[in-house]
Amino acid sequence: MHKGSPHSMLVPIHREGWRFVAVFVGATAGLWWLAAPLGWAGAALTLWCAYFFRDPARAVPPEPGVIVSPADGVVLPIEVAAPPAELDMGPALRRRISVFMNVFNVHVNRIPADGTVTALSYRPGKFFNASFDKASEHNERQSVRMSTAGGHDIAFVQIAGLVARRILCQLVPDQRVCAGERFGLIRFGSRVDLYLDDDMELMVRAGEHAIGGETILARERPAPGSGP
């Protein structure tokens, strides 16, 4: 869909990216003063920096009960794993969908479903390649637990990668959120894990390319006691 589209460079830049773009511009000016070839290299890196922090609008599916991708990237093999212990969701295993972002993907993260944030937890850690399964357990992460509008208890986790050194999460406990809403980003190459209830219907397979806020990863079935 949006992957590789010609207008992908002509979108707004996330506000967190402007200071980095300014640093790259300043460095490029210095490189031009030293030598023109270095200046051209700096200009290319400045354009890449602006491209990395792009923040395109997304068409969020209007239907209720869908779980949309929290990130752009490739869907990794779907595993069964326990959610982060710090979220107090218990030891029961859940299906985990992981979306891996390389340095060319949009890195603005989005809320996967309508609902309410019930818990937040940040944990420092290592910086393994985010495509490795062990990254979910050992890497630096920001975990979010939420109750969906359909009454399901799910979690999503921002995980730092090999070159990522900063996770930004703008959520607070008890905050009401909407599917597709921006909530943070990760610099520079990383993944987001999504832990689902067992009775949710999966809509993607490993190897597919997901678009944050647009691609439907799963669908909710009515939770017990949530109504007819």
C-alpha cells in the first residue's frame, strides 16, 4: 500500500525528529566547509533522518472490534509466550504478534484498539537485534496493558533494537485511547509485540508487511458478560 510510494517523503515529520534534523543540518554545513564530497554525504544523511521521522496520516479501519498493527514493518513468526511479568497479567501463555521495524520503516507507533490504558511499565535492558526472539525477553522495553472497548485484556510492548537507544511512550494510566492513535516512537530500528486474548481471530501471517494504524492483525469476539 504505502510501501515505497513516491509521496512517502512528502509527509509531516514527527516533532521528536526536528532536533535530530537540525543536528544533521548543522553537521552537513560543517562538512561542506571541509570538502564538497563530505557535504553531499551529509546532505544524504540529513534527508534520511527526515525520512526516518516521517509521520504520515493513516486511514484507520472504522469497524469496531478490530486490532490494528501498532507499527509498520514485517510480521515475525507468531509465537505463544507469557506477557511481560511487570504487567501482572499472569503466567498464562498468549499468542504474540511481533512487528519488526527496520531503519526505513515509519517508526511512529499507534494504539492497536479502542479502550483504556490500565498499566504501564518501563524496563531497561540489552540491545539485541530486534528481529531475534530473545529481544522480547532481554531488550529494553516499554510495556502497556489495556482493556479494549470489547472487554478484552491485551498488551503491547515497544522493544529497543540493535541501534535503538530511545523509546518514547506518551501514554498515562487510565487514559482512554482509540485505535490508530499515535502514542510514541522508537529510534532507530526496533519491534513492537502484541499479546492477545486466546479467543481473538488472527488476520495476518508471518512475513506479511503491516501498516501501523491500518493493517488489521486480529478481530475481537465478544468477551463474556460484555453484552449481546
